[in-house]
Amino acid sequence: MATVQLDHIRVDYDGKTVVHDVSFSVDDGEFAVLVGPSGSGKSTILRTITGYAPIDAGTVRIDGKDVTYAPVRERDIAMVFQNLALYPHLTVRQNWEFPLKAAKLPKAEQAKRVDDVARMLEMTPYLHRYPHQLSGGQKQRVAMGRALVRNPQLFLLDEPLGALDAKLRVEARSAFKTLQRDLGITTIYVTHDQIEAQALGTKIIVLNDGIVQQVGTPETIYDNPSNQFVAGLFGSPPMNLFDVDVSRDQGVLIAHRAEFSIALPPHLDIEGLGSGASTGAVLGVRPESLRLQARPGEDSIAATVFVVEPTGHQLIVDVKIQDLIVRVRADRGEEWIATLTPDEIVHVTFDRRRLFLFHRSSGDRVA
Ligand SMILES: Nc1ncnc2c1ncn2[C@@H]1O[C@H](COP(=O)(O)OP(=O)(O)OP(=O)(O)O)[C@@H](O)[C@H]1O
Ligand SMILES: [Mg+2]
């Protein structure tokens, strides 16, 4: 097995920097997920580890050894690419034997590895089929298997589930998570899907515009996002984010906007904001940190129901405070909530312990 360490990696394409000063490490057996929007540099970073991308600065270490400029074949890495790229004219067995033949493995060993992986991926009945005779999920397992037969010390996957429909994705995801845990192969997995990142990763590396935004466990990324970008990326539906003016009144910070004013809890403090002064900020509140009540209560804000969207046992309710749309996650268990209809009046309260505040200009979180 292996550890991976990237230190201050920079990649330029055509004079433009697409990966900026990226540093992170992946422990032995760890499942790391690189997540970020399209074009944020995820595939490029994976390619710096395999040796397929030109590195303009920084070092890549595998097991402590500097491989920044080592040729691809000297790195014991298996990669599943963004497009599955199976050989259409070869059967599943032949697709899997291909890398083993190239490595000049004895015939008997080739057969054994293929049979073992087929059993692991439940593909034994399909070994004689060609890719066009397989479902999307089976093709994805062929791509995975072709990497696994090599018994790699490091497994890199670039959006391997991208081509699958929602249900198959969830199945493939949990099968893959179990497989990774059983084999204990150090894995770096790329996705733009925050739900997939949360479901799979023991470590999540969040990227935007080629810059690492945060590295942490799924829980840390969700509960303690370091900035507005990370806060807005994770969670479905995502966090509500409102521009507010923050001012200090008798020591207490108040966030105002036309539709509401709310006293902020003491753990949110903008240092150096004097009494009477005010500053622009962004207030964040997750849909599950808002409550709906039928009747007004302490600190509640009146709103009208705009859209009700059932999601299984819960509802996503978009309410309007004047013209401001606020998304609330509510339990269907309460009868009056289960029967909410548009234009009804409701009362919203914010869970003040679960508010986030970000500096308007930098997006950094106020802690
Ligand atoms: N070979 C290349 N030559 C020039 N520019 C490139 C090259 N490869 C990638 N880029 C650019 O680098 C940036 C990062 O690309 P990359 O493929 O790493 O993004 P990504 O996060 O994997 O995106 P996606 O989710 O769409 O796959 C993009 O702006 C892309 O256009
Ligand atoms: Mg990519």
C-alpha cells in the first residue's frame, strides 16, 4: 500500500495557471475524494500523480519517494479514467488480461487474477462478453476491474460513476466503498458530486479554480466549512446564503437586511467592528436549521409558502419572507406540515446556534 503527498504543486497550460500551490497528503489505505466544479483542476491533479501532466512547481511523493519527474511506468498506480475507454473488440476477460500481458505476467497468474477480480466484482458470468453486450453498471465494473487486476498500491479514479443512472450510481458507490475498505488500497477519487464525496471519502479535498479550499473529514467539511464556497457546495438543498449588514449594538452583533434582523450568537464575532459601525457580510443557514411553526413565536418571522417539494419522508419548503426565498427542510410527521399548500402563512425561526457568517469580500468564515 502507499501514501501520497503533494507539496505546492503548480500546473500551467498555455501560460495560464490551472493548479495553484496545491498541497495535501493521503495516508496509507485512506479514501480521499477530490471534489469541485467542472474545470477546477481535479483531473489535472490526478494526472500529476500518475505522471501524465506537466508539473511546473512542487513535488509529488509516493511512499515518501520523490516521483515528481519519474516516468509513468515506474509508479505502481492504477487509474480509471473519466471516460471508461474499454477495448470494444475484446471480451471482459481479454480487457482484464491486457495490462497483465503487457506486464509479462505468467499465464496461470493472469487467469487467477482475472478470476479473483471477477468474483469480487460479481462479473464471473460475464467474462466472455464484449463491452457492447453489457449494461452501463457492468461496463463500469469492467473499467474498475481492469485497474484492480494489476493489484496496484494506489488507485486513482476520475469520475468512474459518471455514466450511470442515479440508482446504479448509489449501488456502485456502496459496492465500491466496501471493496476499497476490504482491499485497503490507498484511493484518490474524483467527482463533482458533493453527495458522492460525502458518501465515499474519509478525507475530502475541496477545489475551486485550481485552489484547495479545504481539506477535512466529511463531518468537518459540513459542520465547519472554511469559507462560503465550501459551505455552499455541500448539502442538498444547499445552505441559504443572504447578504446582510452586520453592526454592533450594545456589544451584540446584529445581522440586518430589509426582510429581517437577527441577533447573532456570541460565537460569531467580527473583531474590530466598533459600536455604531457596520460591515457587509453573508449569513448562512442550512435548510435543516430553520423551523416552521403554524403560529408566531419568539423571534419568528412571518412568511408565505411558495413551493412544497416532497423528498420521501421530509419536505423541502420554499417560503417567501417578502420577496426573499428561504429553503426549509421540514418533517412530514407533523400533520399541518404534511398538508402545507402555497400561499399559506407560516412562521420561520432560525436555529441561532447553527448560523454561519462569512466576510462579504473574501468569503472567509467568521468564527
Ligand atoms: N491539456 C490541456 N491543455 C490546456 N488546458 C488544459 C488541458 N487540460 C486541462 N486544461 C484546462 O485546465 C483546467 C482544469 O481542467 P481539469 O480537466 O483538470 O478540470 P476538472 O476539474 O477535471 O473538470 P471536469 O469536472 O469538467 O472534468 C480547465 O480550465 C481546462 O480547460
Ligand atoms: Mg475532469
